[in-house]
Amino acid sequence: MKIFYNGRELIVEDGSTIAGLLGRRGLNPDTVIVEYNYRLVKKEEWSSITLQENDSIEVLRFVGGG
């Protein structure tokens, strides 16, 4: 199925969750925030949200620097 990940089309398996998607992309859940269909979602919700066709996911990473 097709979703939009950070503005680009991405094909994912049916039944994928936000948590699963982040894991497959090698992202540390402690260093990102997720916007799902234009709504910020808490980390505790990621495993219970099943992605649907044409969903939009924006993932922002925290970057330290000086």
C-alpha cells in the first residue's frame, strides 16, 4: 500500500503500524516526533495506529549541536 513519508511516496505492507515503520527505517523512537495525518501523536500510540492507504507521516529528528 502507498503512504506518504516525509512528503515522498513509500510502499509499506498492509497492517503496518507507525512503530513498525520507524523500526524498519532504523529510527530511534527516543529521538523523533511523529505527525500522522497532520496531527502529532504520542510515542505510546505508535504501535496501535495501523497505517492506511494514502496516509501522511512526517518524522522529525532531534539533532544536537552547538
